[in-house]
Amino acid sequence: MKKSKKRKERRKKEELSYLRFKTWELMDEARYASMRRKTDLAIDSLLRAIKINPEFLEARLFLSSLYINKQEYNEALKFLLRAKQIDPECRELYYRLGFAYTHLKMFKEALGSYHSLLSLLKGRGLNKDDRDLKEEVKEEISTLEFFLEQEKKEKKVVMFQPIQGKPSPLPEKKEGKLEKKGKPEISLKSLLTQLKISKRFTFKKDSALLEKLEQEDYEPFRLYQIRMRGSEISLLKGFDRLLCLDQIKETRKFWYQIETVKKTLRNFRGRVLLCDEVGLGKTIEAGMILKEYLIRGLVKKVLVLVPPSLVIQWKDEMTSKFNIKFVTTDDKYCQEEKEKFWKKNDLVIASLNMAKSRGNFQIITRIDYDMVIVDEAHHLKNRNTLNWKFVNSLKKKFILLLTATPVHNNLMELYNLITLLKPGQLKTPSSFRRSFVLRGDSRIPINREKLRELLSEVMIRNTRSLANINLPKRYATTMKIRLDEDERIFYETLSNFVREGYLSHRLDKFSATLLQMEAGSSPFAVRSTLFKIRERKESSFQAIDEIEEILHSFEIQNCQKAEKLMEILSKGSEKIIVFTNYLETQKFLADKLNQAGIEYSLFNGRLSIREKEASIDSFQKKARVLISTEIGGEGKNLHFCNTMVNYDLPWNPMRIEQRIGRLHRIGQTRDVFIFNLCSEGTVEDYILDILDKKINMFELVLGEMEMILGNLDDSRDFSGIVMDIWTKAQDREGRREEFEKLGEGLLQAKKRYLQIKSYDEEILQHDYEL
Amino acid sequence: MRRYFNTTMNYESLKDFVREIVEIKGGIAEEKEKGALELLLPENVGKELFGKEYERLSFLPDQRQTKFVTYGSPLLDKIISLSESLGKTARIAAEDIHPRKKNLAHLIEDNFDFPNSRKLGSSIDNEVICSYLLVNFKVSIISDERKEEIVTATVDERTLRIGREIINPIRKLRCKEEESPEIVKRYPIERVYERAKKAAVRSLGRSLKEVEETSLRRLQRDTTRLWNYYKDLKEELKKRMMKDLSGEKKEELSSKMKAIEMEFERKREDLIDKYSLKVILEPMNACRIYLPKIVAHYEVQRKTSKKELEFFWNPLTGEIEPLVCEACLEDTYAIYLCDKLHLTCPSCYFRCQSCGKKICKKCFPEKCPTCGRRY
């Protein structure tokens, strides 16, 4: 009896075990059917599994997902609610409940489910997937809350709202199937979050290799090494590895810049339109491409065409960052022996205006260049201009066109640029117009997909969002200082001297501008220049007398600007960088800080590399203030400081931006504070009024100031314009009016730039990113 | 762990490479001028490369009466192809390595856990020669772009451990070619090679991740573009459907709507396929590296059965090596033995969530033997 009871129990256990096993087999069947998209078969298997084991949670979850895919949310809900009773702490369950409720427009219930899920995602032990899920759920909750708000406002009746006393939210069954209420769409967001990249690994066989190893059949190690070297060299062919990276100094190389270079070399074979947004480093990208070609011996003769104001900047950058030594058209030799200059020099930077001029056009277009680089290439947007015709006539293997704003007014500008790179890429102008430009409005593209396909073969445009450049904010404060009597007399005397000297040509433009700038810095900066002018043989007696008079009047005891600086320093203990253009001012400020017992460090162009490093080190570890005249050397990391004072102001806004860029750059984690000191009634006062108040320069993104200046209807450089106004205006009122006009001009230039920027963003969007 | 050699790639390096190949192939290479080589080749090699036996190559541009060779030039490709049949296998031994560690017992006590077995005795520590197999794979990662690199995988042939520690030190060590030591215990080459394949995939981790991120970004961008396009199409259709139309017309538009949705799905799948990664690994060559280690044999007991374990002290790392789980082949310092004395790690020895049975993944790789639950 006992034995038979035991036997029965054992048999029951075995049966149960078998049934459980069977349910998992049915589960496998369902998975397999689902993979082959036979949903009904899969559902059938799962229903059978659940019949055997009603507590089978996994089957219920799988079934609910199949119903959700079929958009039969009510069915899915049934199984999910039962599953909830089996395991109230299953995360997947709440996620699907939320999903199903949302699609049935039962927002309250959906909200409840997501909140339950959120409560299960607490604690510190969350892995990355859990954290991502948590974020997603929070977003869903806020979306649902929004919908509920909207419903309340519009007093819409929610479908399936439970009537009082009747708890079930589900509608009645009709003929075994629930009524479909249209197909709710999957949101783009959920579509994107579901996207994953699949990976498939394939191993090629090499039985011969295994056999050799098995039989211990070896070759000399030297041959093994040669084989390896050969493989490495062959990899370099494909530009998968760049040789230039190790040779680029003092420059941070961003991943998108490296990828841009690789893509240009690999896919575009050295002919590309680089139109990254401002501030992302197109010059660096161009420099890297050039360097790579030079190292590989694929390029020898290079011509770089830039706006006049950028010639020296390009030369300096190429030298300091890439160790590529260019000559420029500023060279006297260029004027004297033109043909020899162009033919003999392999690496030349020239202004486009100079290069296309009558004397040079014929010579240059006969030379075979390996590479031509054109900066601010939007100056080539019109094929009827000499600029375009000149670049088109150049014989070149590789060409890089750089511009942040490739399209200004209409799509034909883009056509003209692309035709320089790859003639025929966009076929003929009329064909292009017919295929890609809306009739009647040359700004609007049609056939965008096809156009995008063609443009992506010749163009790269990286955006700030791709590069993930998120800089903290910057705040600028301009502090106007009232000069005391002595200082005012000194400034006015000097200004009169400069004005009269400049207008009467007793003073050359350079000396006059320098003196005026120095006067805006400090009287000490002016003194040394005055001494030099006095010592010059060509100085007239009158000039010397005037200089003597100014020097005699140089008995300023107090410097109001310096007092202001001390006031700023006394309010806190943050590290501060004080920028000044002039060594004499730097010395003066150093004395001032010494007297006040404030520890400081000096940084200027006269220091050796080691001394510069020691100075930065001292600033980081000990000193509170760094007084700097040097703005070069981007590699110097000053991120630990977030406050700067412009003790004096360069007249070139881009140089102001470069100073700010020392602190406000990638790597800076704190908001940056900028204090601009200027004395009332001085040139700097007017400049700051324009730059700060008129065009909000300090709120612009790095690189935008350059774009705005490029849009100014004046070919002179900014400091030249300022000097002209200051010296030529008859009186204070006249000066104020002229500066006002300049401000207006800049404002219009900014508006034009913003319009162009907006248009480019609309046309190009994110379609040409890496 | 990717590159075996860290060469500075400039023209000198290129010149040296060409010179070596020529000499190996029985030719003569002389540098009579800076950046140039004069070559005299055996007939067959000369014909294959240049169509003649004598040639002047330059590695700097603009040298007269020479052929210019640089990265990517077809001539260099031909020269490289001569190296592809060379150096398939090699062997080296680390010179001047004499491990002198004593008394591994303490180290074993400190580093290893035996949660379900009992330690018995240990043998005297011995010096033993172990071998690593270093396999170089040429990897091509293909999605909408192609990326190539070389990946090196190293496997300890005695334990199937992934021997990352050998790569960096081996560059600095002096190595000699020698006859294989007589007794070197190792797994069959097929098993070692399978392990090397896994190691190679693991080494790819970072560069694969970069490609994956780029592909995902592009996939998201293209999917967004596609979604917007089809959304606009559907909206236009919806507007038409909302007009007062006949039943037939409405049905026609309704089926158009379905067609649009299906087309969207199809195009979406095409995109997913376009950006999926195909990773092709091709073995290039392999090198066996012999390294002496200290081994200690330890006996452990589980229930009534005993098992002997080997513990190695590695002179390169200066540490005792972990053991290798027989199920997942990962390193482990926590040693679990199942009833069949399989050595497993904590992840491969666990209780079934459904029925609570203790499972060894080596014994049951896929599902619980009791309840059939998969893991």
C-alpha cells in the first residue's frame, strides 16, 4: 500500500516534471515560429503552454508582446494583468502594461504602470541598461502627464474610462476579437531607441597555418617580422591609420577631425568641401590632410588662398601646429620677381585678391599644383566672378574648399562650389536647376534625397551637436573707469599728437596706431615707443619737441584702471588671468601686485618654453594671478581658471576672442567670467560699446565674430577702420557718429550672417555629418 | 594588444622594408643616394616586379631616373605581395628568464577561494616550460564603410588562458629562436585556435565599439529622415481620406496607407541591414612563444572525488595566474567544482531560478536538466 502510494507520488512528480519540460518546449516552438514571422502559430504554442502551466510567467510575457506587435492591445492586457498576479515585481511586465495602456489611450493606468516600474528601478545597483530604461520611463511619464493635462483642458472623454462601480476598463468582446480603434503610431523616439546595430563575425579558414603549427613547421623569425611589417604598411595604404597624428604639436585633435581627415583621404580622394560649423576647426582639418599627403610624398607643391586678413594667421598656424613652413605674398620678393617667386616656392599662402591680380594670374595658372586650399570659399560662390574663374583655371590634383556657410542666397552657389571640386557631379547648371531647384524660388531645393546623395560624395559638414561640444556659459562685464585729471590730460595730449602726426604723415600708420593702442593700455607702454620714435633719425624737430612735452607730462601717480583691477582682485580668492598686450604694462601690474602682496605669475613671448611651462605650473599650484601678454600656444591648459580680466583691449575682435578662447573651450567645466576694463572717452570705450552692446560679441560662439567681420562691407581690417575714425573725425561728436555708423555696419553684418547661417542649417541640416 | 611591432612609418622605414624583402628574395639593394635604392634582382623576381632585373627606386619625390615608391603606390603593393608568402609561422623563446618563486602555497591561499571543495596537499614547485600561441588576424569591419586593422590574440596553450600579459613584455625581452623544448604540455591546436578566435573578437572591443557608435548614429539619422518622409506621406493621405469620399475610394486610400506602412517597414529593414556590421577575421600568421613558469600541483576534494589542479607563477607579471573556467574559459579565482569535477567560475555554477537545482554550465550548457528552463 505504502509502496503504491509512493509510486503514485513519484509518477505524479515525473508527470509534473515532464509537463514543465513540455511547456518550455512549447516556448521554444513559439520562439522559432515568431522568428519565421508565423505569429499565429507562436500564439497557439504559447496558449497551449499556458494551459499546461497557468503560472508560466515567461509565456504570458511573450504572448503579450506578440499581441502588442499585432496591435491587439486588449488581448495583451489580459495576459499582462494575470502575469502581474504571478510576479508583481517583474519590470518587463510593467513596461509592457504601460505601453499597452498608452496605446489604448488609458493614460492614467499607463502612468500607474510606469510609476510602478520606476519604483522597481531604485537603488544603486543599476547597470547601464537599467539607467537608460529609467530615463526612458521618466520621459514617458512626463509625456503622459502632458496628455492628461491636455485632456483636462479640452474636457475630452477618455476611451474606456471606467464607469463608477464597474472596475474593468476593458470593452466587451466582439466575436472573440476586440474592436480595433485605428492603428496608433509608433513614435519616432521609441523607434530610435529600439535601433541596434547587429554584428556578424566570420572567420576565414587557414588549414595550412594550423597544419604547420601542428607539425611544428617553422620559418625564421625574421621572415615573420617582415610579414608583419608588410601587413602594417599595406594598412596605411587605405588611410585607416594616419601618419600625421604623431607629428602635430600643441593641438588637441578631436575624433571628428580625425574622421573627417580619413574620410577625405579615403572616400573623397583629396577633393572636398569642408563646411563644418564655426569653431570646429576646419583649418586644423585642412592642415592634417595636407600634412598627411606631405608625409606620404603625395603632395609637394601647395597653394593656399585666403582672405588678406588671414594670411599671417594661416602661416603661423601651419608653422606652429604642423611644422609646415610656408612663404606668403607679403614677402618683398613676391613683388620684385613674381615668376621666380611663384615657381620656386613650393609652399605658398596668398590672398585670393593678390593671386588673381593681373600680374600673377597668368603665372599661377600655368603652374602644376599638387594641392590647392581655399579658405572662406564662399567667395567663390559666383561662377561669373574672377575669383571663381581663377580657382577653376588652376591646375591641381587635390583641392580643399573651406567655408562654414557654403550657401548664402541661392542653391546655384552650392552648385558653383561643387563644380570646382568635381565638375559634372551636379551636371549642367540648367540640369541642376531643373532637377533640384524649385521653380520660382532658387533658395528652395527639390528632390532632396537625390541631391543629398550627390552632395555627400563631395561634402562634409560637422555640427556642434555631432562634435558634442557643450561649453558652459560666459558672462562679460564692461567696467568703465573715469580717468583722473592727470591721466585725462596725458591721454588727450597723446591722442592729439597721434592725430596730427598721422594726418600730416609725420608719423607712419604703424607707429601712430601702436601709440594709440598703448595709450589705451597704460602710460608706461607708451613711454618706450615714444623713446624709440625720438631716437629715430627721421623724426622731425617738431615731433621730438612734442614727444618731450608728453614725456614731461608723464608724472601720473595713480592709475585708475589699476585701482579697479585691485578692487576686482580684492573681491574673492578665485584664480584670475589678467591679459595685457604690452610688456611695460605687465611690469607695472606686477609691481602693483607685489605691493599688495598678491602672488602672481608672468607669461609673455620672451620666456623660453620651459619658463612658460613653469609659469603655468606656478599659476596652477601657487599664484593667484597670471599676467599674460602671450596668446599663442593653444596647448597650454588653463581650464582650472574661469575668470579673466582684459586690462587692455586689442582692437581686433578676433584677438579678443582668442583670449577668451584660452578659458572658454572644451574642457572648461565652469561658467567663464570676463571683465573688460576701459577708460571713458578712449578708443577702447567706443570699441567695447560696439562689440558688447551693439552685437553682443561676448555671447557669440567661438568663430562667429570672424564670420561677422567677413560680412562687413569694408575691405580694411577692423583696427584700420577704428584708427581712421579716431584720427579723421573732427571732434568728439564726429567720432561718436562715425563709431555709431561702424556699429550699425557690424550689426547689419551680424544680421546677414545669422540669416545665412539659418539658411545653411535649413538646407544642409545634419545630412552631411560623418 | 593589436600591433606586434611599433614601427615609425616614414620613408626610411619604407626603404628598409624594401631592402629586406629584396635581400630575402636573393637580390641586392644599395643606397647610393639619399632616399633611393638601386636594386639587382633574381630574374624571376625582377620580371614579376619591374619586368627587368635592375631598377632604381626612390622614396623621396622628384628624384631623377627613379621610380617613386610611397604608401599606396601600386609598386609598393607588388613588393608587399612578395612578403605575403613569408613568415607564416615562427617560434621564439624568452631569453634570460629564470623564475625563482618559492612556496606558491601561500599565494594560492591568499588569492583563491574554494567554496565547495576542500584543499588537500600540494606538490613541490617546479619550473616548467609553457607555450603561448600568438595569432595575428587581419580584420575587416564592413558596414557602409570599410575599416581594416590587425589584431593579435595570445593564448596560453596549456591552460587556454588569454595571455594578454605576453604582448608588451615580449617586445622588450630578448628572444631567441630555438628548437621546441621536449615536453611542453598543450591543448590540441584546434582548441587553442578556437580560443584565439574568441580572444581576437575581444581585442576588437574598442574599435568595434567606435564603428558601432558611428553606424548607430548614421542609422538613427537615416531612420529619422525616412520616418519624417513617410509621416508626411501618411498625413497627406489622411487629409484626403477625411474628405467625404465614396466607400470604394476610401478603401483604395486605405490600402494605399497600408502599402505605405509596409514600404516604410521594408526600407527601415534595408537601413538596418545597410548599417549592420560584418566583421571578417583572416588569420595571417602565428608565432609560438616559450616561457618558463613555476608550477604547483594541488589536490582538491569534492565529496568523495579528488581532482588535481595546476597553479602557475608567471615571471612576466610576477603574479600567480588565475585558473580557467572549463565552461566559459574565463579567468577565475573562485573555484567551484561540480560533481563531475568540472572546474567552473561563480557565473557558471549556480542554482536554477525555477527549481533551485545546482547547475554546472559545463555539464548542462543550455538549460536546466530538471525543469528545462533556459538560461
